[in-house]
Amino acid sequence: MNEFSSHCHDPEYGGGAVIDSTTIEALHALGGEDDPGLVLELIELYLDDAADRVQTIGAAWEVGDLDAVARAAHALKSASANIGALCFSSACKDVEIGAKAGDASAITENVAACTAMFREVQRALAEMRSQS
């Protein structure tokens, strides 16, 4: 288990769930009866944007562009928290911090783990989408 994922079982980070149900419930409430499709729309937007940002992080890391890594990780951190991917958001924060600090060993481990975690987020959100 990576350093950043060790706390993902804390309730603050969704209690080990890939997607925090409390956040999803809040998004459903936000849409209410007026916009019952809001959550599905947000999931679609998130998946499209997040996939691009994960690719940006990997590509920027490969060429040593730490500023681009930090920017993409920062944006992904916020978007992931908003959709309920709290543990993944925390992982993105660690990538951002490592990039800003220029910590190559931390970035290498965290970028690889972050990419793997995103696949889990994609699967969980795709499952939610198919059940709606």
C-alpha cells in the first residue's frame, strides 16, 4: 500500500470506498426532482475530463514537466473530491505536493499508483452509471 493510500480507510476519505456514497447522495439532492439526471451528467463530465488529466500527468512526468504535473494533479484533486472519489483526490494531492517539491521518487510511485487508482474510480462510476 502506498503512503498516500494508507489513510484511505479513514471515514474522512470515504472509509475505503472508491466513491463516497455521502457525496453521491448530496449530488442527487442537489439535482432533486428538477434535475434527476444531474449525477449522471456530472459522472460523464468527470470521466471525460479526469481521463485527460491522468494522461497529462503521466505524459508531463515522462518529460520532466513538474509544473504541468502539479497543475493537472491539482485540478484532478478538486474534481475527484466533488464527485466523491475522496481517496483518489487524496492521491492526486500527494502527486501535486511531490511535483511542487521536486521529489522524483515520490512522484514516480504516486503517479503509477494514481493511474491504477483512477481505473478503479472509472469502474465504480461506470457501474453507478449503468445502474441508473
